[in-house]
Amino acid sequence: QGAGTIVEAINLQQVVTVSVQNYRGGVSIEIVGPRGVRQSYTEVYDSGSDVVDLSGLRAGQYTIRITLGSEVYTGKFKKDSYGR
């Protein structure tokens, strides 16, 4: 009987920070856009975070997919060109 798993992704234009709480295991992060893909993997023990570098990816609409075991969390965000 623990608290539910909390997954949060914050888009800071040049990086996306993903934090996970109340979870133990592997976390797979995939960011897919019009002309680029970024992938990351980290292990979480109760809580943890990972930063995915977006530099080099073009401006546009991106989909983020965060996989924790059999649970998949998805979202969308927009990356503006640098300086905008």
C-alpha cells in the first residue's frame, strides 16, 4: 500500500527533465519528432530523474513516451527554435 506512481516531464526547450516517484525499476524515455529521435534509459529506486538533451533537434511538435514496466505514459510538446 504505497502512494501511486507519479511521472512528470518538464520541457525546458533544450532539455526535457523526467522525474518519477514511488516506483522501482527501469524507465525508458523516447522523444520522437519530425526529424529526430532521442532515447534515454535510467533505473529508479523509489524516486529519480533523468534529463534528455534536445539540442540538435529541430523546432516542431514532439511526442514523449515514458515506459515503466507495462505502463506507458505519453504526451506532446512543442520545441521552438533556439532564442524564440
